Amino acid sequence: MSDGEIDETKGRGKEALGDLTGDEELKDEGKVDRASGTIKDKVGGVADKAKQMLRKD
């Protein structure tokens, strides 16, 4: 499991818990964690593609 996937999972948990408890701050924190995870995954994917291109030369 990548760092991005971990952050997304953690964010989903925080959002769900915040929803259950009515804690808007926790829900917002979960949304931030999910967004962070998505960005980490995308950046990692771009880096992997760049490495592959460099290895082909």
C-alpha cells in the first residue's frame, strides 16, 4: 500500500467518524487527507513514468 493510499484510507475513516459524531473539523481533516493521498499517488505516477522514459534511452 502506497503512502497515498494510506492517506486516502485514513481520510475516509476520519470523514466517516466526523460524520457519525457531527464533528465538522474531523470531516474536513479527512477531506484534506484524502486530497493529499490523491496528490501523492499522481506525483508518484508521474515520477515512475519519467524514470521509465529515462531508462529507455
